[in-house]
Amino acid sequence: MGKWLLIDGQQRLTTTQLLLAALRDVATQSGEHKLAEKIEGQSLLTPYEEGDEQLKVLPTQGDREAFRAIIHREDPPKSSRLTDCHTYFVSRLEKQKRTSGTSGDLTYLERLYSAVVDRLTLVGITCDEQDNPHLIFESLNAKGAKLTAADLIRNFLLMRIHVNEQQNVFDRCWRPIQDALGDQLTEFVRHHLMKEGKIIKSSDIYFELKDRLRLANDTSEQTKRFLDDLHRHGMHYARFVNPDKYEPNSEISAALNRLRVIEATVAYPLLLRVFDAVDQGALTRDQQLAVLNILESFLIRRSVCGYPSNQLRKLLPPIFDLVGGPSESFIAALREHLGGRRCPDDETFTNALMKEPLYATSKRNTRLRLMLERLEKSFEHREPADLSQAQIEHIMPQALTPEWAEELGDNAREHHVRLLHTLGNLTLTSYNSELSNKPFAQKRDLLRQSHFELNRYFDQVERWTPAAIHERAKLLAERALKIWPDVGRHGRDPVDPVIGSQRPVAIRFRGKTYPITTWKQGTVKLIELFEVAQPGTLASLVSRGELASELSADPERFSRSKAYVSGVYFNTHASVYELKRRLKKIADCMGVSENDYTFVFAAHPRATNDSFRATNDS
């Protein structure tokens, strides 16, 4: 018998089944055994099947126990709404039967059964593969409960598993992430599908999953493996959205909480790969924490400096593979990829902290509060103050009073507009209502009572002038540089100093020199030469599944940038640093010595083609 995933009408069909079950049970009690057998054989159970395969309708897992018991004439759980519904139908039928006689040759129960199966009209709409079930559901159920992609995906996956295994798989794989993630479940599935780098819209989640399973030999075992993978990554995701409950390491929990506060969900596909690599032993716990700190610095710096956030949707998800996957140099490669023009340098960051308005919308103020809290904690007081009740306070108030105009001096209004929401004029305090628009001298007296280290600064300040605001901003910015260091210019592992500073003019392989103009061209040329020296080795590596992040026979594998070499595609979408790492990995696998090849550079920007210097690519 064919199976269908029911998108709309679950409650109506389930209720109809419960009514028919109640009709059967009352008919049995009344001695109408032929009617009871007819109802059961034609409308409730499919003959010659076993277990749940017998059922005409199979509700979601939460209602299955009660539904099975009712249909099979067993005692259902008393706490179920389905049990209440069946009990109600039975009581109403028994009461109505006592007051109704026969009509012609038909009893009341026969007439009612006939009305249900012969006169009740159902409209069936069957979706093809290309149809969008979300749109159809919304058209039919505009005022009803919203259908989520997670609902569709759960049913789609479980339908591909034998009915006798569904409950076990649901309890083991789906229920834990459903309970842990709640309304974040659909977004998790989207991020899980994006973790290899593909950008997926919310409206495309269901179709993307169907396509992937179909391409991956859609079998029951394949579906169970996918659900196991989904469960494993779902519990990682629970650590992102609720670190206090699910992340046991205090440092990592704190770092995750900070990313959660600044709504860094754009980084979650990348973090799924990182956390899974840590659990598999491919990355260390120290590397995991370093990734979180790098991302925080990267996102804070970009946000403060006004870099567009929409670029991050394409930048972050594919990074894990672009930097070569897990390795000892993963952090150095990550810094290399996120650094440069993608991340503001110290000068740009400092300038923005001192001059740009940081206090604005609710979302930006949440980020600002986090920054002020981290600045406060950076003083590392032995008995840190409780920040839970603190609020953001403007030292120079938002309302420019006559006293404050006098405090600011000439061009007071201009200074007020320019400096009001900048870091130098902002602090944390629990005295907001008391401070209000008071003159600075009165505010200073109240701030002296504060337990926050941020406010000890005001002890020695006599007047709150534009120069004083600028000076405090400078000091806080210097502290901020240590909290959120530049991700790509400090703390990297030692690398070849010529990376990124010059372009090669040639490559040399086993004594022969070949002119090139870019790192990418040189890398591809060397791989071609490796293959000429060892024919068929690239194809052999691909067939064995080695270097999957670098090589593939699938033309769709590397969608952004690739080069074709002897029937194999090489992933060229990478930084210079990463291109060199990939080249060395391929050389090692192909038995090419690091002494066999070099990149050649002009000795001086104005040098001729006869003036070269070479650097080994090791």
C-alpha cells in the first residue's frame, strides 16, 4: 500500500478515525458484531499487514501510543487527548443510541457509519516533487498553526524508515534535538545543511534535504545515518543557543554566550564543523576556544566599524574547508582567511571606537552592553561587581541642559551631537534614575560610590569637556584592542613572509622554469607538472577519497572556483596561504619532494625577468 505524508488535515483525519473506532466499540457492546467487523476491516485496519502497517492513519510520535491502543481495542493512556476524544464519542453514541430507533432496516449506528463513509467528502491534493508544500499549506490553512520546515523534514525522514523502527529512531535521534532546540530546530536544520558552504534560504530547506538524500542513494540505512549525523550536530547546536545548560566547559560557555548576545548565528554553520571536529579529536579544545575568540573579535570589529553584515552569509560557512580542514595550523589558516581587508586593523578599530556613535538601536545597544561588560571585566578585580542590574549610562546626558552647555564650552551643541553616543561618554551603572541629567559634579559624586572599575576613572576628572571625553575614549580603545585583537595581523603561526606581499613571476620544477603571473596559476601549473611526473595519481587519490577538500571528480563539488587537471577538479577558492598548504598536501601524497619545486619572485619591483629570487614552497 502506498504511503503519503499528510501536510494538512491531520487532526480531521485522526478525529474521524477515533469516531469510527467509537462506532465499532459501541456496535460491539450492542451486539452488532457484523457492523463492528465491517468498520474495523474496511475503515480502521488494513488486512494482511502487521504492526503499524495495519493502520490507515499514523499520527506523529506523541499521539501514537494512544492511537494504537484505541484502534487495537487496548487500554489507552488516560492522560492523552486522543483518549478523551474517544471516550467522548463513545458516551455520546451510547446516549444517542438509547433515544434513537431503527429507520427502515438500518440501526442508528449503521446509519451513522453510512453517513461518515458515504456522505463525508474529502478533498485530496497531491504534491509533486517540484511543488512547494509550504505555500500549499499556507493557502489552505491561512489562519491555522504555522507549518515549519522541521515538521516536514521530520515526517519526510521517518517515512523513509520502516514503521516498526520509527519510534526508536524518533526517540534516539529526533526527540532529543527537538526538546533541546525548540523553535530553533528549523534554523538548525538550515545551518546543518549549510555547514559545507552552500547558502540555503529558509524556504529551500525541505527541497535541499530531499535532493541530498536522493543524490546519496536514498535508502532506509542512509536516512538513519543522516538522522544520526543530524542528532550529533543538533546537540552541538544546543550548546550554541543554550550554553549554560549544554556546554560543560566554562570558558567555552562564556565565549558562546557572548556570540549569542551579538547574534552571531551567521557563524553557526562553521561552528558546527569546528565542534564536531573537536568531538572527533581532529581539533583540540584550545583550538576550539581560539576559534570562538577570533570570531568574536572579527564580528565586533566589523560591526563597530560599520562593515556590511550581509557579506558574512557567504564568507563564513565555507571557511572550514577553505582553510584545509582540521590540522595543527587550522588557527593560523583561519586568521589568514579572515584577516586583511576583511577585518578592520587596529587604527581603523580605534578610530571607530573613539568617534563613531555606539549607542543606537536595541540590537546595537545589546552589543554595546556586552562591550562595556567585557571592558569592566578586563580590569580583573578580585571581587568583581554584579553586572546583572547595570544599565548603560551617558555621562553627558541625552538632553543638553544649560548646565551641560556651559560644561562643554564653545560649540556645545555641536560637541553634544558628535560625542553623545561615543564610547568615551558611556559607562555602566545602577544609578541611572539618580544620575539622570544632573551636572557633572553631582554625577561624579554618585559615580564615586559605584563598585564598577569603569567608573573609578571619574575620581580624577574635574570637568567633562570634549577633550576629557576624547581622552577616556582613547584609554578604553587601548583596552579594547587587547580584548578584541586583530584576527589576521597578530598571533599567527610563522609563515613565509612573502605571502601576500608579492606575486610570483615563475615556478620551478625539477630544474625547469615556467613563467606565471599569479599564485593560483602557479599552484595549478605545479599540480599539472606533478601529474605529468606521476600519471594517474590525482585520479587515484580521488578514487580513494583522499584530499576531499582539495580534489574531486564531481564538477559541482567546488562551485566558487576550481581548475581542471587530468580529469580531476582542484579547489582554487582559497587564500595564498591556503593554496600553498593544499599544494604541499598534494605534493606529499604524490611523492614529490619539497626540494623539487619553488615559486620564483622578482628580486625588486623594478627587476627584469633575469633577476629572480626563489623560495621553497615547503
